Amino acid sequence: MLIKWSFNGVHMTNYEARIRTKFGELVVHFDNKEELDQRLKEVQDLTRYAETQLAEFTTVEATKPITGFEDIYAVAPEGSIKLLKYPEKKADVIRLLLFFSSKPLSTDEIRSMVGIDNPAAYMTADDFVELPNGMYTISPEGRTVVASKIISQLRSSNV
């Protein structure tokens, strides 16, 4: 956090928090803990909204996996994901794929990357988000499931 000062007698907020998101950096200004709590709730709602609205504009930037996850997946030159380890449940396979994808995916893309026929049949949980353009992404809650459970299960089972 950075401290901001007043300029020419005009009060500016005392603190500034910079929050990195999937679509860029958000700057939150606040004076106290209560105001920060309120701003963070607003940021959470804004982030969810922006991820769904801006999802179709995201592009594939890297052709290599995120550092530390090279044992779980690889990225093809054209940006498609190749899972190196698969969870047992098909819904978890799709969660994992969407977790690592840098952009929302269509059911055809999901099918071609992981070989699951009719992937929409397995995306019934609340952590799958269908965008207005027919593409799919994963919710923040779904990301938590992948990060806290699925990845650790894959690593502990040595699949």
C-alpha cells in the first residue's frame, strides 16, 4: 500500500491498494479499515463482472505453462492446453482445463483439448460460467476448488 498526501489543501485518500486481476490492475483508495472492507467487496463484484464481459477480448500471451505447474499441463504454440495429468471425474478435468486456459473456451475447444464428448453435460455446477457468446470459463469459487483440491490430489496420486 502506498500513502497518498494532500495537495494544495485538498484531501486525498490516505491509502491506496493495487490489486492485480486477470484483466489488469485495479487501484482502491481508502482512509480506514471499514472503507477498505467495503471497497474490497465492490472489487470482488467488479472483477466477476469484468471477467465475464471482457473474456472474449483476452488473448493468448504465453506459450508456456505458469511456473510451478509444468507437471500438470503444457501449452501448444497456438495456445491450446494439453493436460499432462487427469483427475478421475470429467467435470474436474474440465475445471482444470478452464483454470489453466488464458481465455474462455467453447464446448468444441474443450472437446478437442481433453477428449470429452458433450462437455456441457458435465458443466452443471455453479463454478462453471457460460458467457453470452456460448463460451465457458470458471468462477472464482471453481478456481478455489482447482487450486485447493484438484491440483493437490493430482500431485499426491502421481497420476
